[in-house]
Amino acid sequence: MSINGSSQILYGYDDSISKLSHVGISNNSLKVDNTSVVGELQNTLTKLSSIDTRLDNCDSSLNTIESASGFIKSRLYDAGVNLGAGELLAVGNTKLDSIDTRLDNCDSSLNTIESASGFIKSRLYDAGVNLGAGELLAVGNTKLSSIDTRLDNCDSSLNSIEADTPFIKSRLYDSGTNKGAGEILNLILSQVIAMGAVPTKTILDFETDYVSIHSGTITLENHKTGQYHVVGSDATIKQFKFIQMGEMGSPTYTVVIKVYSVGGGGVLTTQSTNTYTGIAPQSILGMNAINYYTVMPTTTGLVFHFPLDYSVDCVKNSGITLNGGSLVKNPKIGFRSYSSNSREGVYTSPFDLGSYGSTYTFAWWAKVINQNPISAFMKIFSNWDTTSDVAGNIFQSGFGIEMRNKTVYNSKPYIDYRIFCHNSAGALINLTSAQDDYGGSGTTSTYFNHATGKLFGVYTHFAFVKIDASNYKFYADGVLIADILTSSVITAPASTGVQFGGSQYQWYHPQGVLCDDIRFYSTALDASEIAKFAGVSLSTASGGIVLKDLSPNEISVSKGQLVSVEVTETTAGAADTGTEKVSIQLIASA
């Protein structure tokens, strides 16, 4: 629509007037009605003018719409599919319906997946290493790459080995004898052994149960052939290992290795004597834990000594033996003690006590571990003539010391020591002591109220000392208990026996007593020496080891020869327990 439409209407009006004139109606004939008509026309013109204005506005709006129609059309019409907006919406709705259906299926699938997620997670996640499947696979791939590289190297090595196989085979197989390398080596070895050679190292073991600074030279033994070791094949002794157990500090030893040949009638001929001095095993902390004397008692005048550690032998080689029991692991000093298992307690073989003159000292540790309740007395010490034949079988020529209460003689616990003495006729003689606690001095029995808490369950050290022909002293734990004067001289017989513990009379039941470190001196030890026995300390490093290389003085031995080893302690350690166990291993090779 355009503004030209209104012009056409106006032209229509003029044309109507012209037609009226043509039919003979003049203007004047219409004057009667002209006013009405003109009024109508004016109203029409006014309306037309308003319409024209509105149409102008409409044209402006249409022009605006027309200018925007291209933009609108591009938004409402898809030239690619030749569809308008409505058609596109219809297509979109169809697709949305499809999408909605697929989403419903997706929801169902997600629900299924979610219900399985625990199972899936357990398979895809390693809580132990805090890694998911991807991370684990990455780690695995890294390892696989490393393995692959190593396999490549393996392939290369195998190829190299394969290439060398003919050469190797030619060296490992003897086609002439149709034997492989192992078979040939076994054949050679059997031939070598048949010839008597020793293809490997050989250990020759020697040991002794005791050695001490005062024991002199001790010949070691092995458990198969006594003091000699038979050489099985030609060899060279190149080293020896020295082990000592029982002494702390820095003891030194001399080791002598002897080689013998065996002649007709079993006569030995020394082929070589090899001496090694200054052997000093290094003490090792914690190797052993034992008690030792804080200040070592003297060894001057020491006649016999039973340390009772690894052996019941006298380390002074006195020839005197100790009997009545066995070694047990309940020591006061060192490694062992001696437990009595007889009525006689612990006792020595007979010896000539009188030959040592008018002075001597007995020193020992004792502990009672059991007493039969029928026994009224507890014997500590006695010495007597073992050849006694007096009627009544009583003691002769010796002393007795026991725990026996004075006031009520058969009461317990013990608080008193009783000391008495028999002459050569077996009669009790009078004893005098200023320390007698019951006024019995000058009688046949003296009592001393110092036994409370002693002996039972605890070790007590005792010493009985002869000062001269008639004077004696008795000590307990280093403290003087009694000075004793005999009314007559007691001459010790040539067959004196000494008893520690045991029954007072044979018809009494025995007591269980332990003894340790039993000593006899030919001298009268003074109070300061006796006090040393009571001072005991603990060592946690009582033992040591040293390896001695014999080069350039190695020892050649031949098949059938004998080897022996001797050891002497030349310097005692800082804390000498009195005896130690020594083991020596000779190390030989072909």
C-alpha cells in the first residue's frame, strides 16, 4: 500500500461531479443539498487525511519491517534444508523426543553402572599403593619397558653365549674318554685323595680344662686321640686360633707346637719344636660374665688349688684329688662349683699334712643348699687320720668345725660355730679362746656366736690357719672369728684326709653342700691376705680370642706324624680368676 490510493479516491469524487453535470443537473440544482454533501465530503476528507497520515506511519513501519525482514528471514528460514521456523521446530521436537528417549536409556545404564561401581572400583584402584588403574598401568608399562630392555640384553648375551658354545663345549667335554668336565674333575679328585694329598683346609682342635699363672705348662688334648693329633695327609700349619675363657685384662701365653714321628715299638721322635711367645688374646666384652677376686690372693706357698671351673683337677699338679661330688653351674668364683653327693661331703685324697711343718692355711667357699631335718649339726670342716683304727671309729689327730648351737644343741636356725679337736688317741682336748661367747674357754668345745645368716643359701668364705705348733685362727668372710690355743700339740699324720661339709657321723643323713675355690697353703696367711678372699667383683669380659699367623715360621707336617700343643700362662690378667679354659685350633692346608 502507498499514499497513491488516497489520490484515486479524490479523483473518483471529481469524476462523480462531472457525470452529474453531464446528465443535466447543474451545480445550482444541487445547492439545496450541496451543503450536506460538502459536509460529508469534508468529513470524508478529514478521515482520509487521518488515514493518509496513518498510512504514512504504516509505510514507515513497513519500511522498517521490510528492512528487518532479511534478518528475520535468515533467522526463521533454513535455506540449507528449505524449512521454515515452524518446520524446524517440528523437526527439533522430534529430535528432542528421540534425545529424551535416549536419555531415559542413559539413566537406566547409569543406574546399572552405578550399582557395579564398587566392583569396578575394586578392580581399577589399588588402595595399598593409592594408585588407580591408569597409574598402575603406567607403572607396569615402565617396568615392562625395563624388562624389555633387560630381555634385549639377555638376547644379546644369549646370542654371544650361543656363538661361543662350540668353543666352550670343546673345553668341557673330552670326546676321547666320553666324559664331561664334572666327571673328569671327580676322577682327578679321587686320584688326588688316593695319593694322600689334602685339597682343603684342615682344623686340628686342642683344648685344656684349666690353665693358670701358677699351673705351669699344660699339655692340651683333643677328644679323639688324647694329647696327640694324628696327621691324615701332608700339610702346612699356617695359623692357629687361641681362645681363652675365664680371665679378663691382658693375660699372655706361650704356645709350643711339637711334631713327632712314630718309630718302631711306638717310640716317638721329635721332628720339630715350634715356640710362640707373647700370645695375647683380646678380651671381648660380654664373652663371659663371672665373679673374680677384686684383689688376687697370694700364690706364695700354694700347695694345692682346686678352682673347680672346667675340671676337678688340682692346677698345681700336687697329685692330690678331690672327691665326693661333681661340677655344677652354681659358682661363687669363676664358671663352676663342686656339689657333694655323698655322706662324706667333699673330701681330698689322703696327703702328708705334717710334712708342711707348723704352719698351713685351708681356704674355701661353701654354701649349703639342703639339709635333712634329722641332722642336728652342720659340718663345715674336719681333718683326721684316715688310717685311724681306734675303738668306736672316732676321729684322731685333727680338728672339727661345725654349725651347732650352744644353748640348745639341736635347735635351728644356727647361730653358733663349734670348734673341737681330737688327739692321736681320739680323745677331745681342751681349747682356749678369748673370743668364746659362752665362757667355755678351756673346755673341749668352744662356741662362737657368729653363724647367724651364714652358709644357708649364700656362699661363705672360710679359712682355718695354723700359726705355730699350738695356735690356730678361724675366719668367716675375711673376718677373724676365733684365736684358738690347744692344750697339747697335734701332730698331723702322714695320711691326713680333709672334709668340707658332710655328715658329723656316717649314720646321719648328708647335707647338700657346694664348695668352690678350695686352696691349701704351706704358710700361715695373715689377716690382710685372708680379707682378699672376701672381696669379689663381677667381670663381663672374662675371655678373649686371637688369630696367630705363623708366617714365615710355618710348620710342615706329614701323613702319619703326631702333633701336640702345650700352653703356659706367662702373665696373668688384671683379674685372674685362678683358672681359665683354653682352646687352640691349628689351621693347616695342603
